[in-house]
Amino acid sequence: MSRKRINIGLLIFLALAVIFFSTSCEKLKINKLKANHHFSKANNYYTENSYRLAIEEYELALNYNPNLVEAYRFLGESYKEQYRPGVEDEDNMERAEKALEALNKALEIDPTNKEIIHSLGDMYDRMRNFNEAEKMFMKIVEMEPTNMDNYYVLAGFYNRYASERKELGRKAEEMYLRRIETDPESPQGYAYLASFYDNIPLTKSSYDKFDKANNLHQMRLELDPDNALLFYTIGVNRFQKALQLQNVLSRAERIKLSDESEKALMKANELDPSYSWTYAYINMLYRNIHSDLYPDRYDRYIAEADRWQARFNEIRKKDLERERLERELRGEGKK
């Protein structure tokens, strides 16, 4: 009798458990549907830059599904979009804290998500929290050491702080060099490092920046010998060194630079005669360098400069007209 009562009790318990489990499963399904509904609405608001409304919907989505990692991520992104770097009032700092809280929660759920790690690094960067931002960007490089873009991200980060801390300029340079070492057959790596050198402020200690950039352009040329834009870039580099260091260089050095600039610019023009800025720089080369180096030929070079300037004006006018028509076709500029 006792065994029979136990069996009946067990059956009742199991029956109730099944009912409870079924009810729980049904409730879970409904909650997930509601979460997805609010998440979808939030995404629409986010794409429309309506971040306050997006935040409300992302929070509702998370009420129904606390494990929805993308909701945490874009909740953080929404707060981040509202954050104003450099403003330290209470509301702005609260937005920063909520952005970090949501993004860190997303990372807790999905600790290997590169996009979330990058977003956290970006948020710390906006807050000028160098150490935490560096940790995030370094983490991405460690996770994907063969992904070239990661080195650019870290190099760009260091470069933004280089004016405040000189050693960070060297760190940026190191990242660009590591990018080249990772894939020495890619012209892009040389281009980024050359651009880094070109943008270093000109001081007595950085006079060599022109030659460092030019050496990299020459390496690119070996990989891409018919690139008109690359010849143009070399011509501009040689022109800028002759112009900006005119009080430092000897006449012979400037003549060599002007010849190299002219040769590169003429080659660029030969490869792509439609590129207007090549004409502009040939004009400036004759007008500002050649006429100064060869005063006895001054009138001749000014006349040449005028011809190249006229050609630039003609092609540039066509460029601007084409750009205007392209904007119209895209529906831009219409009232």
C-alpha cells in the first residue's frame, strides 16, 4: 500500500514537472520572440541614428533575453554614439559608463568577438584612456597576428597620440613595419608606412622623412611598375623635399630632386593623362623650383608653367562637371 502511494505521488510529481517544463519552454519561446521583436525595432532606430529610441528597444530586448549578445553590443554602440569626447558633464560621463558597461557585458558573453573588442578600444580611445584602449587593440593583434588590418588599427591609434608622447610615433612605425614583414609582397604595406612618414611634422630631426617615404615608394614600384598614381606620388615627394628644404639643401641636391620629380611626374602623365593634379604639380615644379634653380631660363620655365596650369584648369573643369553629374545621378544636391 505504501509503495503504491509512493508510485502515485511520483507520477503526480512527474506530471506536474512535465506541465511546468512545457509551460517554461513556452514562456522561453515567447520571451525570445519578444526579444527579437524589440531587437529588430532597435536596429531600425540605430540605422536611422535615433539612438535614444534604439537604447529603449535594446533594453526591452534584454529584459526578455538577457543573453542576447548583439543587443548588449549595440546598446553600448548607441551610448557611444551619444558620447561627446572631451565633455565631462555628469550626463556625458554617465553615457560613457553605460557604453562601457554594455560593451563589457557583450564581451563577457562572447570573449573572442573582435568587433566588440575593437569597439571597446575605440570607446576607451574616445575617453582618452590610453592604457585600456591599447590593451584592447593589442588583444586583437594577438588574436589575429596574420590579419594585416589589425596592424593599421594599432598603428593609427599610436599615431594619434604621437604628438603628446614621442615614443608612440616609434610604436606606430613599428606596427607598420610589422605589417610589411607579415606580407612583404603587398604594395599596401609600403604605402601606409610611406604615408606615415609623409605626415610627420617637418623639424630638424625629421628631414629624412622625405627619403624614407621615397624609399618605400620605390619598393612599391618594383611590385607595381605601371601605377600612374605611384609615379605621381614620387614626383610630389621629390618636389616637396626640394621646396621645403630649399634653405638646407645645396643647389646640386635640389637640381637632382627637381630632375627626379620631373621624370616621375612626366611618367605619371604618360600613363594617365586624365589625372589633373599631375598637371598642377608640373606647373608648380617649373614655377617654384626650376625657375629658381635656373634664373637665366626664368621666362621659359614660367611660360611652361602657365601652359601646364592651363591644361590643369581645363581637365579639372571636366572633373568637377563629371562629379556634379554623378551627384545628380545619386540624387544628391536636390531640394
